[in-house]
Amino acid sequence: MSSAPERAEPEPSDYRAAFNAAHLAMAVVDRGGQVVAANPALASLLGAEPHALVRRRAADLVDLGAEARTWQAYQEVLRGRQARLRCTRRLKHPDGHSLWTEVTLGPVPGTRDVLLSVADISDRRDLQARLRHLQMHDPVTRLPNRALFFERLSAALESSSYEHGGTGRIGLCYLDLDGFKAVNDTLGHRVGDRLLTAVAARLTRCADQSGYGRTGGHLVARLGGDEFALLVEDSTGTEQLADLARSVLAAIQEPFDLAGQRLSVSASIGVVERAAEGTSATGLMQAADTTLYWAKADGKARWTLFDPERNAHRMTRQALSSTLRPAVERGEFAVEYQPLVDLESGTVRGVEALVRWNHPQFGNLTPNRFIGIAEEDGSIVQLGRWVLRTACRQARRWQIEHPSDSPVFVSVNVAVRQVWDSDLVGDVAGILAETGLAPQLLQLELTESAVMGSAGRPLQALQALSDMGVRIAIDDFGTGYSNLAYLSRLPVSVLKLDGSFVRGFRYDDGTHPNPADETIVEALVQLAHRLGLTVTAECVETAGQAARLRRVGCDTGQGWLYSRAVAPERIAEMIGTRPGAGRDRS
């Protein structure tokens, strides 16, 4: 059996032929870093003849000494301490054009030499750059998109520093178009896209014309939909951003001519300017978004500057909203009571229950700080039920503790949402039965606008409560609809005159009273009495006001002349007495 002939080992001349014929640019480099041999591909890449590259320093040919880290790695490869090095280098061709290359160095087996290879990756880099541009730019407006905006913003916050000649500050105008959805809905998305492109052009022009590029960079970006942002690096202060916002607002309000369509739009702009140190991209955008919301809430077609105090109030409101529901269960609320005094006898006829929130962080909060929040998120139902039960239980306790005195009624405020979102009639009936309080000793107060607009379920609930014996009062009467025709058809038994009427009981020159306010109040009192209603005046602060109210026939008064809202123990001391007698705050 004959054996197969052994394959002959390639001759050195074969390697040399392959080396010279290869399309990959290569050179053999000795341990001293000098080129021993270079193939034609490398010579062509560098614009030289192969023999001219021999004895040249390889590091000089491909710029390996530009970075300390790369140079150190290169030295380690030459000494045999590191197997391979790969890096990217931008080289200059003798004819003037630049090219991107990927440089690789590794040992030549069986020798002490190193093989240097240089691959031209310019086309790949160009493709990557084009792909990145597409990825980081909006296809409609060609502006930088959200991703590029946040990349640039983060970089600006990291690099902004006084040490580099910057201002150390950053500014942002965050805007969206008012009513853009209507353009899309009525004229179509093609016209909408043309409008966005035209807006982008005007924003770019405003940024270029503003001149702030002299001290820092700027970026105009489309963040999505009809939202745009103008980022000002190294800003010089709020006035600079305000000027930019004014120019943007004016530019956008100029009519647009879009392929035969003439459109007029406006924008709302949130403006934020602050020190870059300590600011995060997320924090800056949250402030800008909040400020844009303010601009829209304040009427649109305007710019609004970020206000830390206003934002603190908003944050406080959010904090209260998130803790309101569990606060009832934790027992953080308390009820105080303000006397309702008979203007003829001066004795306490009833009290108004006023809830207070003993917040662990913000202290003692009055109703105007949290009732609106409770109405918005629905927790007013739970809170209102607790206040109603607490007030009825307290009124019954006073009745038991003062059997010889006429029992005082308790007046409890009710929000319209309590009528819609709960069984108010059932709640009242159950609490009265639970506490043993007579229905005639409970008064429920609703605002004038709520009562006057009652229909359907609210009206049925009010009628059922009135039939039960509970008194219904209209609070702040005179500030809402003031549709007097409703009074004859609603189950109302009490009018509470808004405090503005009483505060109007003043003197023009110190001696002669202004008769207008007294005439209005007298007319309202007479009308109420003819309809079988009683009248309570709020905000009574002086004995003079009380005397004039008594003269026009007002039934009861409430205000600081008699007492502020106080704890139930203080009310117990007032029952059967004349609170505020002899006291005059005039």
C-alpha cells in the first residue's frame, strides 16, 4: 500500500508573494519599532512607495503615539508582553483627504517581529455616521430628536464649569404649540408635518439670531409631537433666556403659509435657567415641564419662568395629596368649632365645624390647604363622613352636659362630590341614629354655586335631608349665581351672607356710613325672611358691624368679634353665655 506524498512546506518566497499580493495593508515591524517590510497595499494607502516605508518608525506611520494609553500598549506588544493591540486611527493621506483605519498589531510566529495591518474603514464609519444621524434626528423636521437632546444635555451638565471658561449655568426653553391637534384633525397630518417643519426653521433662526452662541453652544430639538426644546449651554442668566423666549413667541405667532394654507398658531413656553452644578437632566426637564404646564394653565400663548416658590407649593400639594387618605385613618385630623351667635340675645345658637389637619411635616393646616385636594381625588367622601360623625357626636355631648340650656346645633360643610360619590342621605341618617343627635340640630352647608346648580340626584338628596328634618344652608351667598328664583324651589332653610358684605360696612370719611352695602344686605334679609329663611352673617369683627346687622334684621352672626374656631372645651364654656360681649375689634 503506497502512502500519500507529504505536502511540501511553503517556501519563504511563497509567504513573500502572498504578503505582496494581499489587499490588506501590512508591514513587518521589528522589536525596535522600525518597518522591516511593507506591502504595496500599505504603500498605496499611505501614498508612498513600499521601499520608502522601510526603516521608518511604524508608530509614526499610523499615529500610535497620539495617546499615552495606546502608546503604552504598543510598547508592550513590541516587548512581547502583550499579544495583540487593536485601535482606530484617523490618518492623513498626502493628497489631503483623511481616512479612518483600524490598526492591528500581533506577533509573527517563529520570529521576534510584529505584523502591522491597517484596514481602511472609512466607508463603514461613514455608514455608521449616517445611521447615527438617522437614529438621532427627527425625520420630519431634521432637528435633533429626544435621544440626541438628552445626550447633549447630559454632556453639557457634566462639562459646564467656570474652570473651562464657561459660565457654569444652563438654560432651557421648553415649548409646545397651542391647538396643534386641531390642525392635524382638520387639515390632515401632511399639513401638520409641514407646520412642524416651518416651526423648526423659525426656532433655529431664533437661536442663531439670538447671539448666545458667542459664549456657549445651543441645540434646537424636537422632543416629540409638537414639543420642542432650545438648550442654551453656558447661559448668562434668566434675562438671556427671557429674551430668547420672547423672540420665539413672536416668531411663532407670525402666520404660516403652507402650500396655500395660511395658518396662525401660538406656543406656550416653560423657561428654566440655573447653575449646572447640582442639576440633573431629569431635574431640569421636570422643572421645564412644570413651567410649561403653568404657561398653559395661565392662558397659553405666553412664556413662564420657573418659580421655585410656586414649585414648592405644587410639591407640597402633591405631598398632601399622597398622604391625605391614610391621614384620616392615622387620626391626624381634628375638628374645631366657631360659634354662631344670636344677634338679638348675644347667646350661642349653634357652631360651625371646621376641620384641621395636624400634619406631621407641615404643621396645623386649615381647610383651604387641603379641602380642594380632597375634592379632586375623592378622599373628601371619607374625610367628610368622619367630620360629620365627629361633629354630631360632639353636639350630642354638649346637649347631655348642658341639659338646662337650649341645645346648640352644629353646621357641617358638605362638598358636592359627597352628594354624587356617596350615599349622603344614608350616611346622615346612620350617623344621627348612631350619635343620638336630633336631625333639627344638624345643619349642612353647601356653596351657593353648588346648590343653585342642583338638579337630579343632588336635588333629590337635599330634599330627602330636608324632609328628615336636617337644615340646609347656602354658604357664601352673594358670590355665585345669585339666582334668587331658585330659593323658592330648593329645600333651603338658611342663607349665610358672604363676608364681603359685612366687611363693606365701613365709613367713607370716618363719620358717615356708606348706605349701599347696608341697603343690599337689608334687601337680602327681607327677601329671605319672606321666604321663611333665616340669615347668618359671616366675618363679623366689630360691635358696630354687629349692631348694623341686628338693625337690618339679620338673625345670627359669626366672626372674630365672638370667637375664632376653638376646641370643643372652649365652646362648652360659651354655652349659655354671651361670647365676645364688650369686645370690639374696630
